[in-house]
Amino acid sequence: MRNLKATTAHMAKTARNVFFLVGMAAAAALLQAVPAQASEECQELVRNKCGSCHFVTYICPRIAKGKGAMSWSGVVKDMVKEGMAATEQEQEKIVRCLAEPDAKVKALCPVK
């Protein structure tokens, strides 16, 4: 009986480890797929939200100066007060996208 309990406990532990490893592999696969999607989301979000009130190029000088998250957070809050429709999650994402713009967001700005 003691061996049966030990074997059952060992099998349960092994099953937990297998599920953990499978979960970690799935999470790693999802994380590898996110950057390209996030990049596209940033470009579209900036184009749609910022461009809903003014030309997107209006923000290019601030992007070029490398304004940080605190600066962009204030700008985004002001734009919401002016009528930009954006959820809290969208506002946070816009701030991240503008504070650390990737190549696709920078591509919205004309090269001088």
C-alpha cells in the first residue's frame, strides 16, 4: 500500500511538471508573436487616435525630441479632455507607443 501511495504521488508530481512545461512553451510561443502585432497596433492606434483630431505629423517634433512617458501621459490626458475617445488601456498603450516609438510609429513622420 505504501508503494502505491508513493507511485501515485510521483505520477501526480510528474503530471504537474509536464503541464507546467507545456504552459511555459505555449507562453514563450505567444511572446514571440506579440512584438510584430504590438508594433502594428501602435502604428494603427497612433494613426487612428491622434489623427482623429489633427494630422499625425503634428506629434512628430515631440517624437523626434524623445519625450518620455510622463510628458506623453500629460499630452494624452489633455487630448482626452479635448474629446479624443480612448479607453484607459488605449491611453496607456498610446503613451508607451509614443514614449518608445518603434520604426512603424516613426514611419508616420516624414523624413526631413
